[in-house]
Amino acid sequence: MHIGYIVSLKQPGLIAWIYREMTALEKLGVKISVFPTKYFVGPYMPKKNWFTARWTPFVLFYSHIIWIFTHPLIYLNAFKNALRFKAFPEFFLAGYFGLCMKKLRVDRIHCHLGDKKLYVGYFCQLLLNNTLLSVTIHAHELYSNPNFKLFPVALNACDRIVCIADLNKKILKQKWGIPDEKLDVIRLFGFSVDQKSDPTIILCVGRFELKKGHDILLDAVAQLVKEKYNIEVWLAGSPAPDQNGIDVLGYAEKLGIENRVVAFGELGEKVLKVLYRECDIFCLFSRHDENGVPEGIPVVLMEAMSMGKPVVATSTGATDELVTEILIKEEDTKAAVSAIRSLIINPATRRSMGKKNIEIVNELYSEKNVKKLFDFLTK
């Protein structure tokens, strides 16, 4: 079955539990396409293999011209309903979405929630001549709906109505007269419970650029995953501003480890400290940049060491002045795999390295250096 989801990406991005639902359906063999009424980039975005309809005012206008000339009677009926219920924004979106659904051969239109998204789906159904329509009803649309006149009409156009709670089903039956055979209570779900032991968390903090060696880290992780190690990678940093950037999530997907990688944006100190505190290993596989310029001494290594974490880094620039134990050569993925593996299987080594790293930072790389700076500048 091919389901076209009408949703909003205004959170920004998809709401987490809607994304999980769509992903779970895909695992059951459902083909997913996404029709967002609003589009903002956020943590949960449609997968690259999901068709996503990105609209502009021009494509909306052009799509309605096509409907007028190809299906004038169907279009006129939908237009009359838009006029009757004062739902022109939803009608205009449906013109473009409907063309896309027709071309993609969508079997069912499903809407989250029963508000404007449902009304877009309703007009899509009118234009597509009775394609299956369904909706998931939550709560606010039952109490503060943007169009209470259209609401019962759109509900009756649905062949299936999903309720997330028994109370919602009761309200739909008693207040709106929806027949029981259309309704079912299907509850939402939280995170999937992983029966495995907790994963080893590897953290890397730095701009998503080639110089920081995220590709080396992800290559190493992919190899360790093949070896059945339970690993999760946290990447914190902002995208590089130019062609030297790396699409970390795209690269992880190419390696087949996208479910093992979490990419954060640029984070403030308080949130970064949480990541440092919760990770098990810190990795930074820096390399010389395209102009042959190496790192200085990466401050993120000092941050990780100050939080008592073992670090694995490359011997580039002056890194060896800070990191005294696990240093590997640039571009050496095999050495990266070996170093990470040794720390995964030896928690005691991680603890001893972390303790030593705190001592190194306290001795040479602490805030005491500011006093030296003050004395030097004020001589």
C-alpha cells in the first residue's frame, strides 16, 4: 500500500511520534509519501526515499490551471465546497498535492491531525474522485477546531478514523454521530524498547567539515557495527559554510548506520556538558585541510578530558602536547577501529584514562592560564 501522509513540518520538522509511526509502517512494507502543509527543517525530517511535496505559490497556481482544463467538473465541485466552507487555503494546497498523489498512485490519504491537514486531505479526495481518506484524531481539534462547519463533513468523507484515546472515540460518536464501524482506538507509542545492553556512546564535537574527520569516525563505526559491537555516535556541531562540508547523516545512511548516529546542531555549553558527561569515548580524527593546514590543539579535546573522558585523536598539529595516550595517524581507519574497539571492551581502561586526563587538564589546560594571560598582558 502507498500512503500519502498530510502533515505539518512546522515544529520544526515532523513531530517525533508521527515520524516513528511512518517509519514503523515502512518496516511493514508500506510506501510512504509526505505532503507537508508547512515546511521547516528540524530533528525529524522525511527520509530521502520518501517523496516529499515541496510547494510554492507558483506550483499551486499552475496545478489549479491543470485541474481546470483536465477535470473541469470535478474541479468545480471541489471549488464549490471550498467556497461553501471558506477553506480556500486548504483547497489551493490540495490542487498541487492531488496532482502529486495522482502521479504517484497513492492508495490512501492519511492526515495528522483532524484540523487543516484533514481539510487538505478532504479536497484531495474530491479531486481524486474518492481515493481512500483517513485521519488520526488527537485532542485539540475536538475542542478548538479551525473550521467546525467543515469538520463533520470531512469526518464523514473518511472511511477510517483513528482515535488515540477512548475519550476521543466517545466524543466523535456522541457529539458528531460518527458510526462505530469507522472508528478504532489505536494508541500512540513511545521509544522502542531495546532489549540489548546500553550502547557505548561515542561523541565527536566539531564543525561538520572534512578537516574534522567525521568520515573516518563513521567508517570506523561501520566496521565495528559489522563486528556486532553495540555503538551509538553523537555528533555535535554546525554545518560547514562551504564546499568543504560533509553531510554526516547522509554519509551514515550510505554506510548503513543511520540508526546508530545522532546529529545535533551547534549547542551551548550547558547542553554540551550533558553530552560530555553521558558519553563513554570522545573521538576527533582531524586531518590537514586542503591547504595543508593542521589543527592547533583542539579545545574540544580539552573539554572532553576535563569531564574525565578517554579520548582518541590523530597526531596532527600540536595535539600530542595534550593527548598522551591514544594517538593515531591521519586517515588511518584501521587504527581508529582498533583504538575504539580496545576502549569498548575495556571499561577499566576508559576509567583510568579519564582520571589521568582530568589531571592533565587541571595541570596544564585549566582556567588558571587566564591568570598567566592577565599577568603577561599587564606587565
